[in-house]
Amino acid sequence: MTDKEVLNADELAALLGVDRKTIYDYAARGVIPHRRLGRRYLFSRAAVVSWLGACRVAATGKAA
């Protein structure tokens, strides 16, 4: 596993244990936080961790 601050779609897919097509789909729909650099999607590790925490709070209806 990597400790990089900025991940590409393949690295994020490996980190989350999902297919990279899922990452591209979520990014294209604006579901997961990302930035575009030309045709590349880039993901901030901190932003993704925060997004995951917000998803958990929304799912349970309360803060962790």
C-alpha cells in the first residue's frame, strides 16, 4: 500500500478494494472528490478519507 498524498485511479482502486472502473465512474459523476489534470483523474488521500467519513456519518445518521 502507498502513503502518497495524491493517488491516481489505479492506486485509489487498490486502496479501496474496488475496480478502477468504479473509481472512474464515481469521479465522472462527481461522487468522489477528485481533480482533473488533462485527461487524468487525481485524488487527494485526505479528501477521500474525509469523503469516506462523511459517507459513514450520512449512512448512520450520527457522528462517529
